Amino acid sequence: MTASGNAPDRHAGTLRAAGKDVASWFGGRVMRVACAPQRDARGVLLPFPFDAMPIAPVRAFVVSGVPAGTVRGGHAHVSCTQLLVCVQGRIEVCLRHAGDELVLMLEAGAAGLLVAPGVWARQCYVDASSVLLVFADEPYDPASYLDGAGTAACR
């Protein structure tokens, strides 16, 4: 249930380049970030100009080789903001903040998802070929993880 007493919409939004895009959720603590893939006969180039990013990344990492149906994440951060970008496949992202819950689908070639500190996030890898690229505005620090009350699986 959401904080307002309503049942959460399991797929309240799908982040796509076209269609019913919603720009932000949780009062702007989670935001859709446009990506601009460049396609031609040679393939797809997905540029990330750092001066145009909504955060100043100090690290990046890639999660790949994850079996379909596997869940990763399941935490929030004390002060780190992350930009999640699906570069291949599909990844379901469950988000929780202040008693509300939202589930979104990240898809390759579509928008990324900016997640602010304090927002609990869990990723479920829908396709075995899924690859997640994450930009973070702080160095890795295991002490910055908040596991807290948001650890149950999204419905």
C-alpha cells in the first residue's frame, strides 16, 4: 500500500523515449533522465557527456552476466545519488520512499533513472542479457548503505 492508502500500481511507469513518460516521482527524488542513443548501420553509440549529466560522477560500474529473474540492490544510500542506465535488456526497478512504492521498467536505449539518497531501490534482471550501467556521485563506501525497512520484495 502507498502512504495515501491506495494499492501501488505495479508498473506505474515505463521509461521509454516516447509514450507516457513521467518525468519524476517521490517529489523529484527519482527522475527520468533522457539518453540520446545514436544509431546507424554500424550499431548504437550511447554517449554520456559528463558536463550534461544531472550529477557529477566520481565512479561508474557495470552489472552484467546476471541470470534472468535475479534480484540485486535492495538498499538506499545515506548521501549518494546514482544514475541507473540499462544498456542491454530489461531491468525492473522497485523503488520505495516515505511509505510509497513504485515499480518501473528500464529498457536499453530508453531513459535512465536518477535515484536520490534515501530512496530504497531493488533491481530485478528480466532478461539474462541485461546490463546495468551505474554512475555515482560518491566513492564506494559500504557504510553508506541503508538496508532498513525497505528490504521486502515489491509486489
